[in-house]
Amino acid sequence: MSEIKRKKLNFKRVFLYMVLPLGFVLFLIFKLFGSSSSTDLQTILQNLPKEITDFNKNQYNEDILKEFKELSEQLMEQNRQQQAMLEAQRMQLESKINDLKQLPETATLREKLTWLYGYELTKKFPAYIWQSWNDDLGSDSTLARFHENWENKNPGFVLEVINDDIMSLLVHHYYNVIPEVIEAFESLPTNMLKADFFRFLILYVKGGVFADIDTNPLQPVPNWIPENVSPKEIGLLVGIEVDFVTKEWVGKYNRRLQFGSSVIQAKPKHPVIREIIARITEMTLKKKNNYYDDSDTKNDLSVMKWTGIGTFTDVLMAYFNDYIQSGVESKITWRQFHKLTLPKLVGDVLVVPEFSFNAPSADKISNSDGNKPLYFVEHLGMKSWKESTDQ
């Protein structure tokens, strides 16, 4: 009897401590998963402590960003090294190709100039400013101030003032395979004729700006090109020197309208510069063989027609009307540039108005002057070549 009671008590304990709690747990599970929707589960997850989920997310993002940054730096460094290696290989290959090149013995002067240097329109204008002068600039306060202005207004440009000795060395260096050019240069009877010729010779191989020593910049060189024109479209920038309305030019100038050479901006190897080098060379060698006349060096018209703006104008006009070279389809005459008030792009040559490179001095320009934005360079027009004809 006592054993029967004990079994009943054990069964009650089992039911109380095991079956009942187990049933309660099953009931809760059934309620949780049987009757709860996915939205309820999302609500439960969203109610978890926000700091736990935010911490994990932020840590993950930081790790990803760090790895991405490290990978980007590695790729950029590899790219830099590869570019440097390819550039070095390109230069070596280019040097070997140039060494293998042989100029044909029958090549003409123009073919030699083209063979030596090739024109590339889309390249940038080199940041050079070239001038020629023998004396000490410090001895002339005006020229010293002009020189300082060229430097101050054009940071990043290399300004070189070349004397006669260095001029000759540069010509011999850059044109050592074209003896005709060297012979013509050395045959010129005055230093100023050589300086006129040198401006074209140095612009052809190096490019940049050539400016007479008596010019004073009023604006930086980059300001010369209008905003609506891309520098990649321009290979040569020139100004108008004289533009007569009446026939007063007869006996004073070679042409009614002439382009100036006191300030020229050019990309290396421009066809116009190549042609004027060829013409001056041929003209000089012809004069040398026939002996020079005093009028060749003392007459304005003769000098302009030899190494000056007369020949420069003729070459430019011929270039404009050569469709193959300039790409200009219509006929170009002096009338297209007569009374020019705004820069004009013809082919790859940008022509600026007469007043742009013959501007008034800065102290005479008023803010109300409508041409002020196009005043680029003041030019004194010293004509020092006249004082040097006996040298």
C-alpha cells in the first residue's frame, strides 16, 4: 500500500516538474512560430539593441574602405611605374630611330627642315620667352623694367635673353645637319639682320614667344588667346604691324597691310616659320654670291624684304591661300584683316588687331577704353638695327 502511494507521488512530481513546464514551452513555441507573421519577427529583430547592429555595420564599412584605399594606392603606384618605364622605352626607341635616319643627299632645303623637325598642332605652346640683346640691361632703366615685367607677368615661363655669341652657338647646334642655314646665318652682314633671322630659327626648333627687347607686356602670355578659341587649334599667333587706309604706305613699307614680327608666338616646326627660314636662307646665299649692296642693310624696304616683316607677310599670305597646308578654302587677301578689331583665326594662325602688340603705355590706358582687354604688349619701336648696320 505504501509502495502504491509512493508511485502516485512520483508520478505527480514528474508531471509537475517536467511535463507541465515542457507543455508550457511547447505552447509558447507554437504561439511564437505558429501565429506570428514575418512582420512580427522583423519587429523583434528591430527591437534588438541598436548599438550592436550599428557597431558591426560601421566596423565592416571601415574595413572595406581601408582595403579599397590600400588597393587603389597600390594600383596607382604600379601605373606610375609602368608609365615611367614606357616613357623611358619610348625615348630610347625614338633616339635609336633618329640615329638610323639618313637624310637623302638630294633633299631640298625645305625637305631637310621638315625631316629635321615635324609640326604637331595639338601640342601645347612651349613656355619660353626669347629675346636678343648684347648690352647690359641694367644700363637702361626702361629696358630693365620691361624685362622685369616679362618675368613677373609670366611665372612658370623661361625667359632667355640671348647675346650674339650664344645666338651663333645655338644656330650651329640646332642646324648642324643643314649647312645652308648655318652658312646663311653667318653670312648676314649685320648683327641685327642675324637677330631678325634668329627669331625664326629659335621659334622653329623650340617654339614659345619671341619678343623684341623694347616690348613691354601689359598682360600675361596666356591671356592673348580668347576664351572661345582652344590653344589646340592654334599653331601661330601674330599681330598686324601696319594697316594703311590711304596710299601713304608706298615707299615706306612693302605692303599696304603687313604682319609684325616684334612679337610672335609659335609652336615648334610651324610651316610658316619653316618657309620663312627657307626664303631668308635662299635670299641670303643669293645676295652673298652677288655681293651685298649698301642698300641691302641701310634701306628700310630692303631690310623688311630680306629678314623682316615684308617677307614674313608674303609667307603668311601664301600660307593662308595654300589649302593643303592651311585648310582654308576661301581666298584670303589683306582686306580680311583691314581695320581688324577682334582676334581672327585663319586656319591655325590667330591674328590679333594692330593695337594688341602696339598698345599704349599702361599709364595712358583708361578703364573706359573698349580695346583695353586686347592691349597685350607695348612696343617702343626703337629700330636699333639702323644703329648697327656698320657692325
